[in-house]
Amino acid sequence: MDTPQDELPQTLLALYPPLHSLSAEQLAAVCRATALLKLPAGAQVFAERQNCFGFPLILAGTIKVVKSTATGRELLLYRVEPGESCIITSSCLLARSPYSARGIAETPLSLLLLPTAMFDRLIDDNRAFRDFVFHLFGERIAELMELVEEVAFQRLDQRLAKLLLAKAGVIHATHQHLAEELGSVREIVSRLLKGFAAQGLVMLAREQITVIDRTGLQQVAEINR
């Protein structure tokens, strides 16, 4: 999405309603202070151990936030879409600490980078913005706690079944992509998918998975829960 400079205030207000609490002069100052960034799919938005230089306000596209291991495996922590905030960025800005994960443009991305000084000012002086940041902070923490529980206490076949059930319709994804979402490796996910197919739960094609027995897949997802 290409957003002309003179349309930025309206776009920001539509996506981030807490900014309605700003005066026209304050909103104009925010727009002047932010840098408009456009990144292609696959581009790195921020890197682990990199210092944080601002708060992203996403206009279009999606950022996926992943944690890497020493062996190169990755675990998807969460996604950030227009109108949402990145809690790792928020925590880095509040604690003045470097990033502890990577952010990658999952799709073509358009965002505004709110400078640290402006972020601090809004947190200090604007209750609506502060409530917005901490409300999403709380929601993300709950999601991450659920992810920790799944990784620690559920088998991979359960988690894979749950992931397939959460994706509506025909799933267009590679086995590698699913493995990255689960923090596993392609070979194990491929073996599990072949097992699901042999049980008549799914049908596999090139970069495509079709769930044909949702009830059976749900039973797998709920084993030992």
C-alpha cells in the first residue's frame, strides 16, 4: 500500500485509534518525526542483539517475529499486523535493551518508525497510547505463555494437528514453513504429515495440504490434554 504523505494522519488514526487523543499539532509532529519504510517480503526488519531505534507503526503487511537457536532452527513467536504493536520492540524501548529475537517481513511491508524520543513522550504524556501499548503487551504475553506450554508439554504431532486445524481451507505451505512455525525441522514434520496422510486425515500435494478428516485431526490435537 502506498500512502501519500498528506494522507498519513488519516491512515494512522484509522489503524491506531489511540492516536485520536492527540491534538492536530501533536499528530502532525508524530507524522513529521516518523520515517516511512518500505521493505520487500523476506527482508529483515530487526536482528537479534541489535539496538532498537524506534517503535514500528505498521501501515500494510505483516512482520513475523522468530527466535533462532544455535543450530539454526527457528520458532515463530508471533506476528504483528497493521494496528498492532511488537512487544519485543516495546520491551527493548522501555528497558533500553537490544532485541532478543528477529523480525522479518512476511509480506511486502510498509511502516512508520516512531523515534525513541517520541515513543517515550507518548508513553509519559498520553494515557490512551500508554494503555494501547500495555494492553497489547498483556495479550502478547498470554500468547507467548500458551506457546511455552505447547512447546514444553505437547507432543509435536499434537502441535502440528492444531496448526493445521487453525489454517482454514486448503493450506498452501511448504513442510519447511510449517517446521519453522513449530520450531522443528522439515524432516520430522514431513514424516508426521505422511503419517497423517496414511491415516486419512490429510491429503498432500506439492506445497499444499488439504484436511479431509477434521474430527480425526482434532482427536490427535487433544491427545493427553
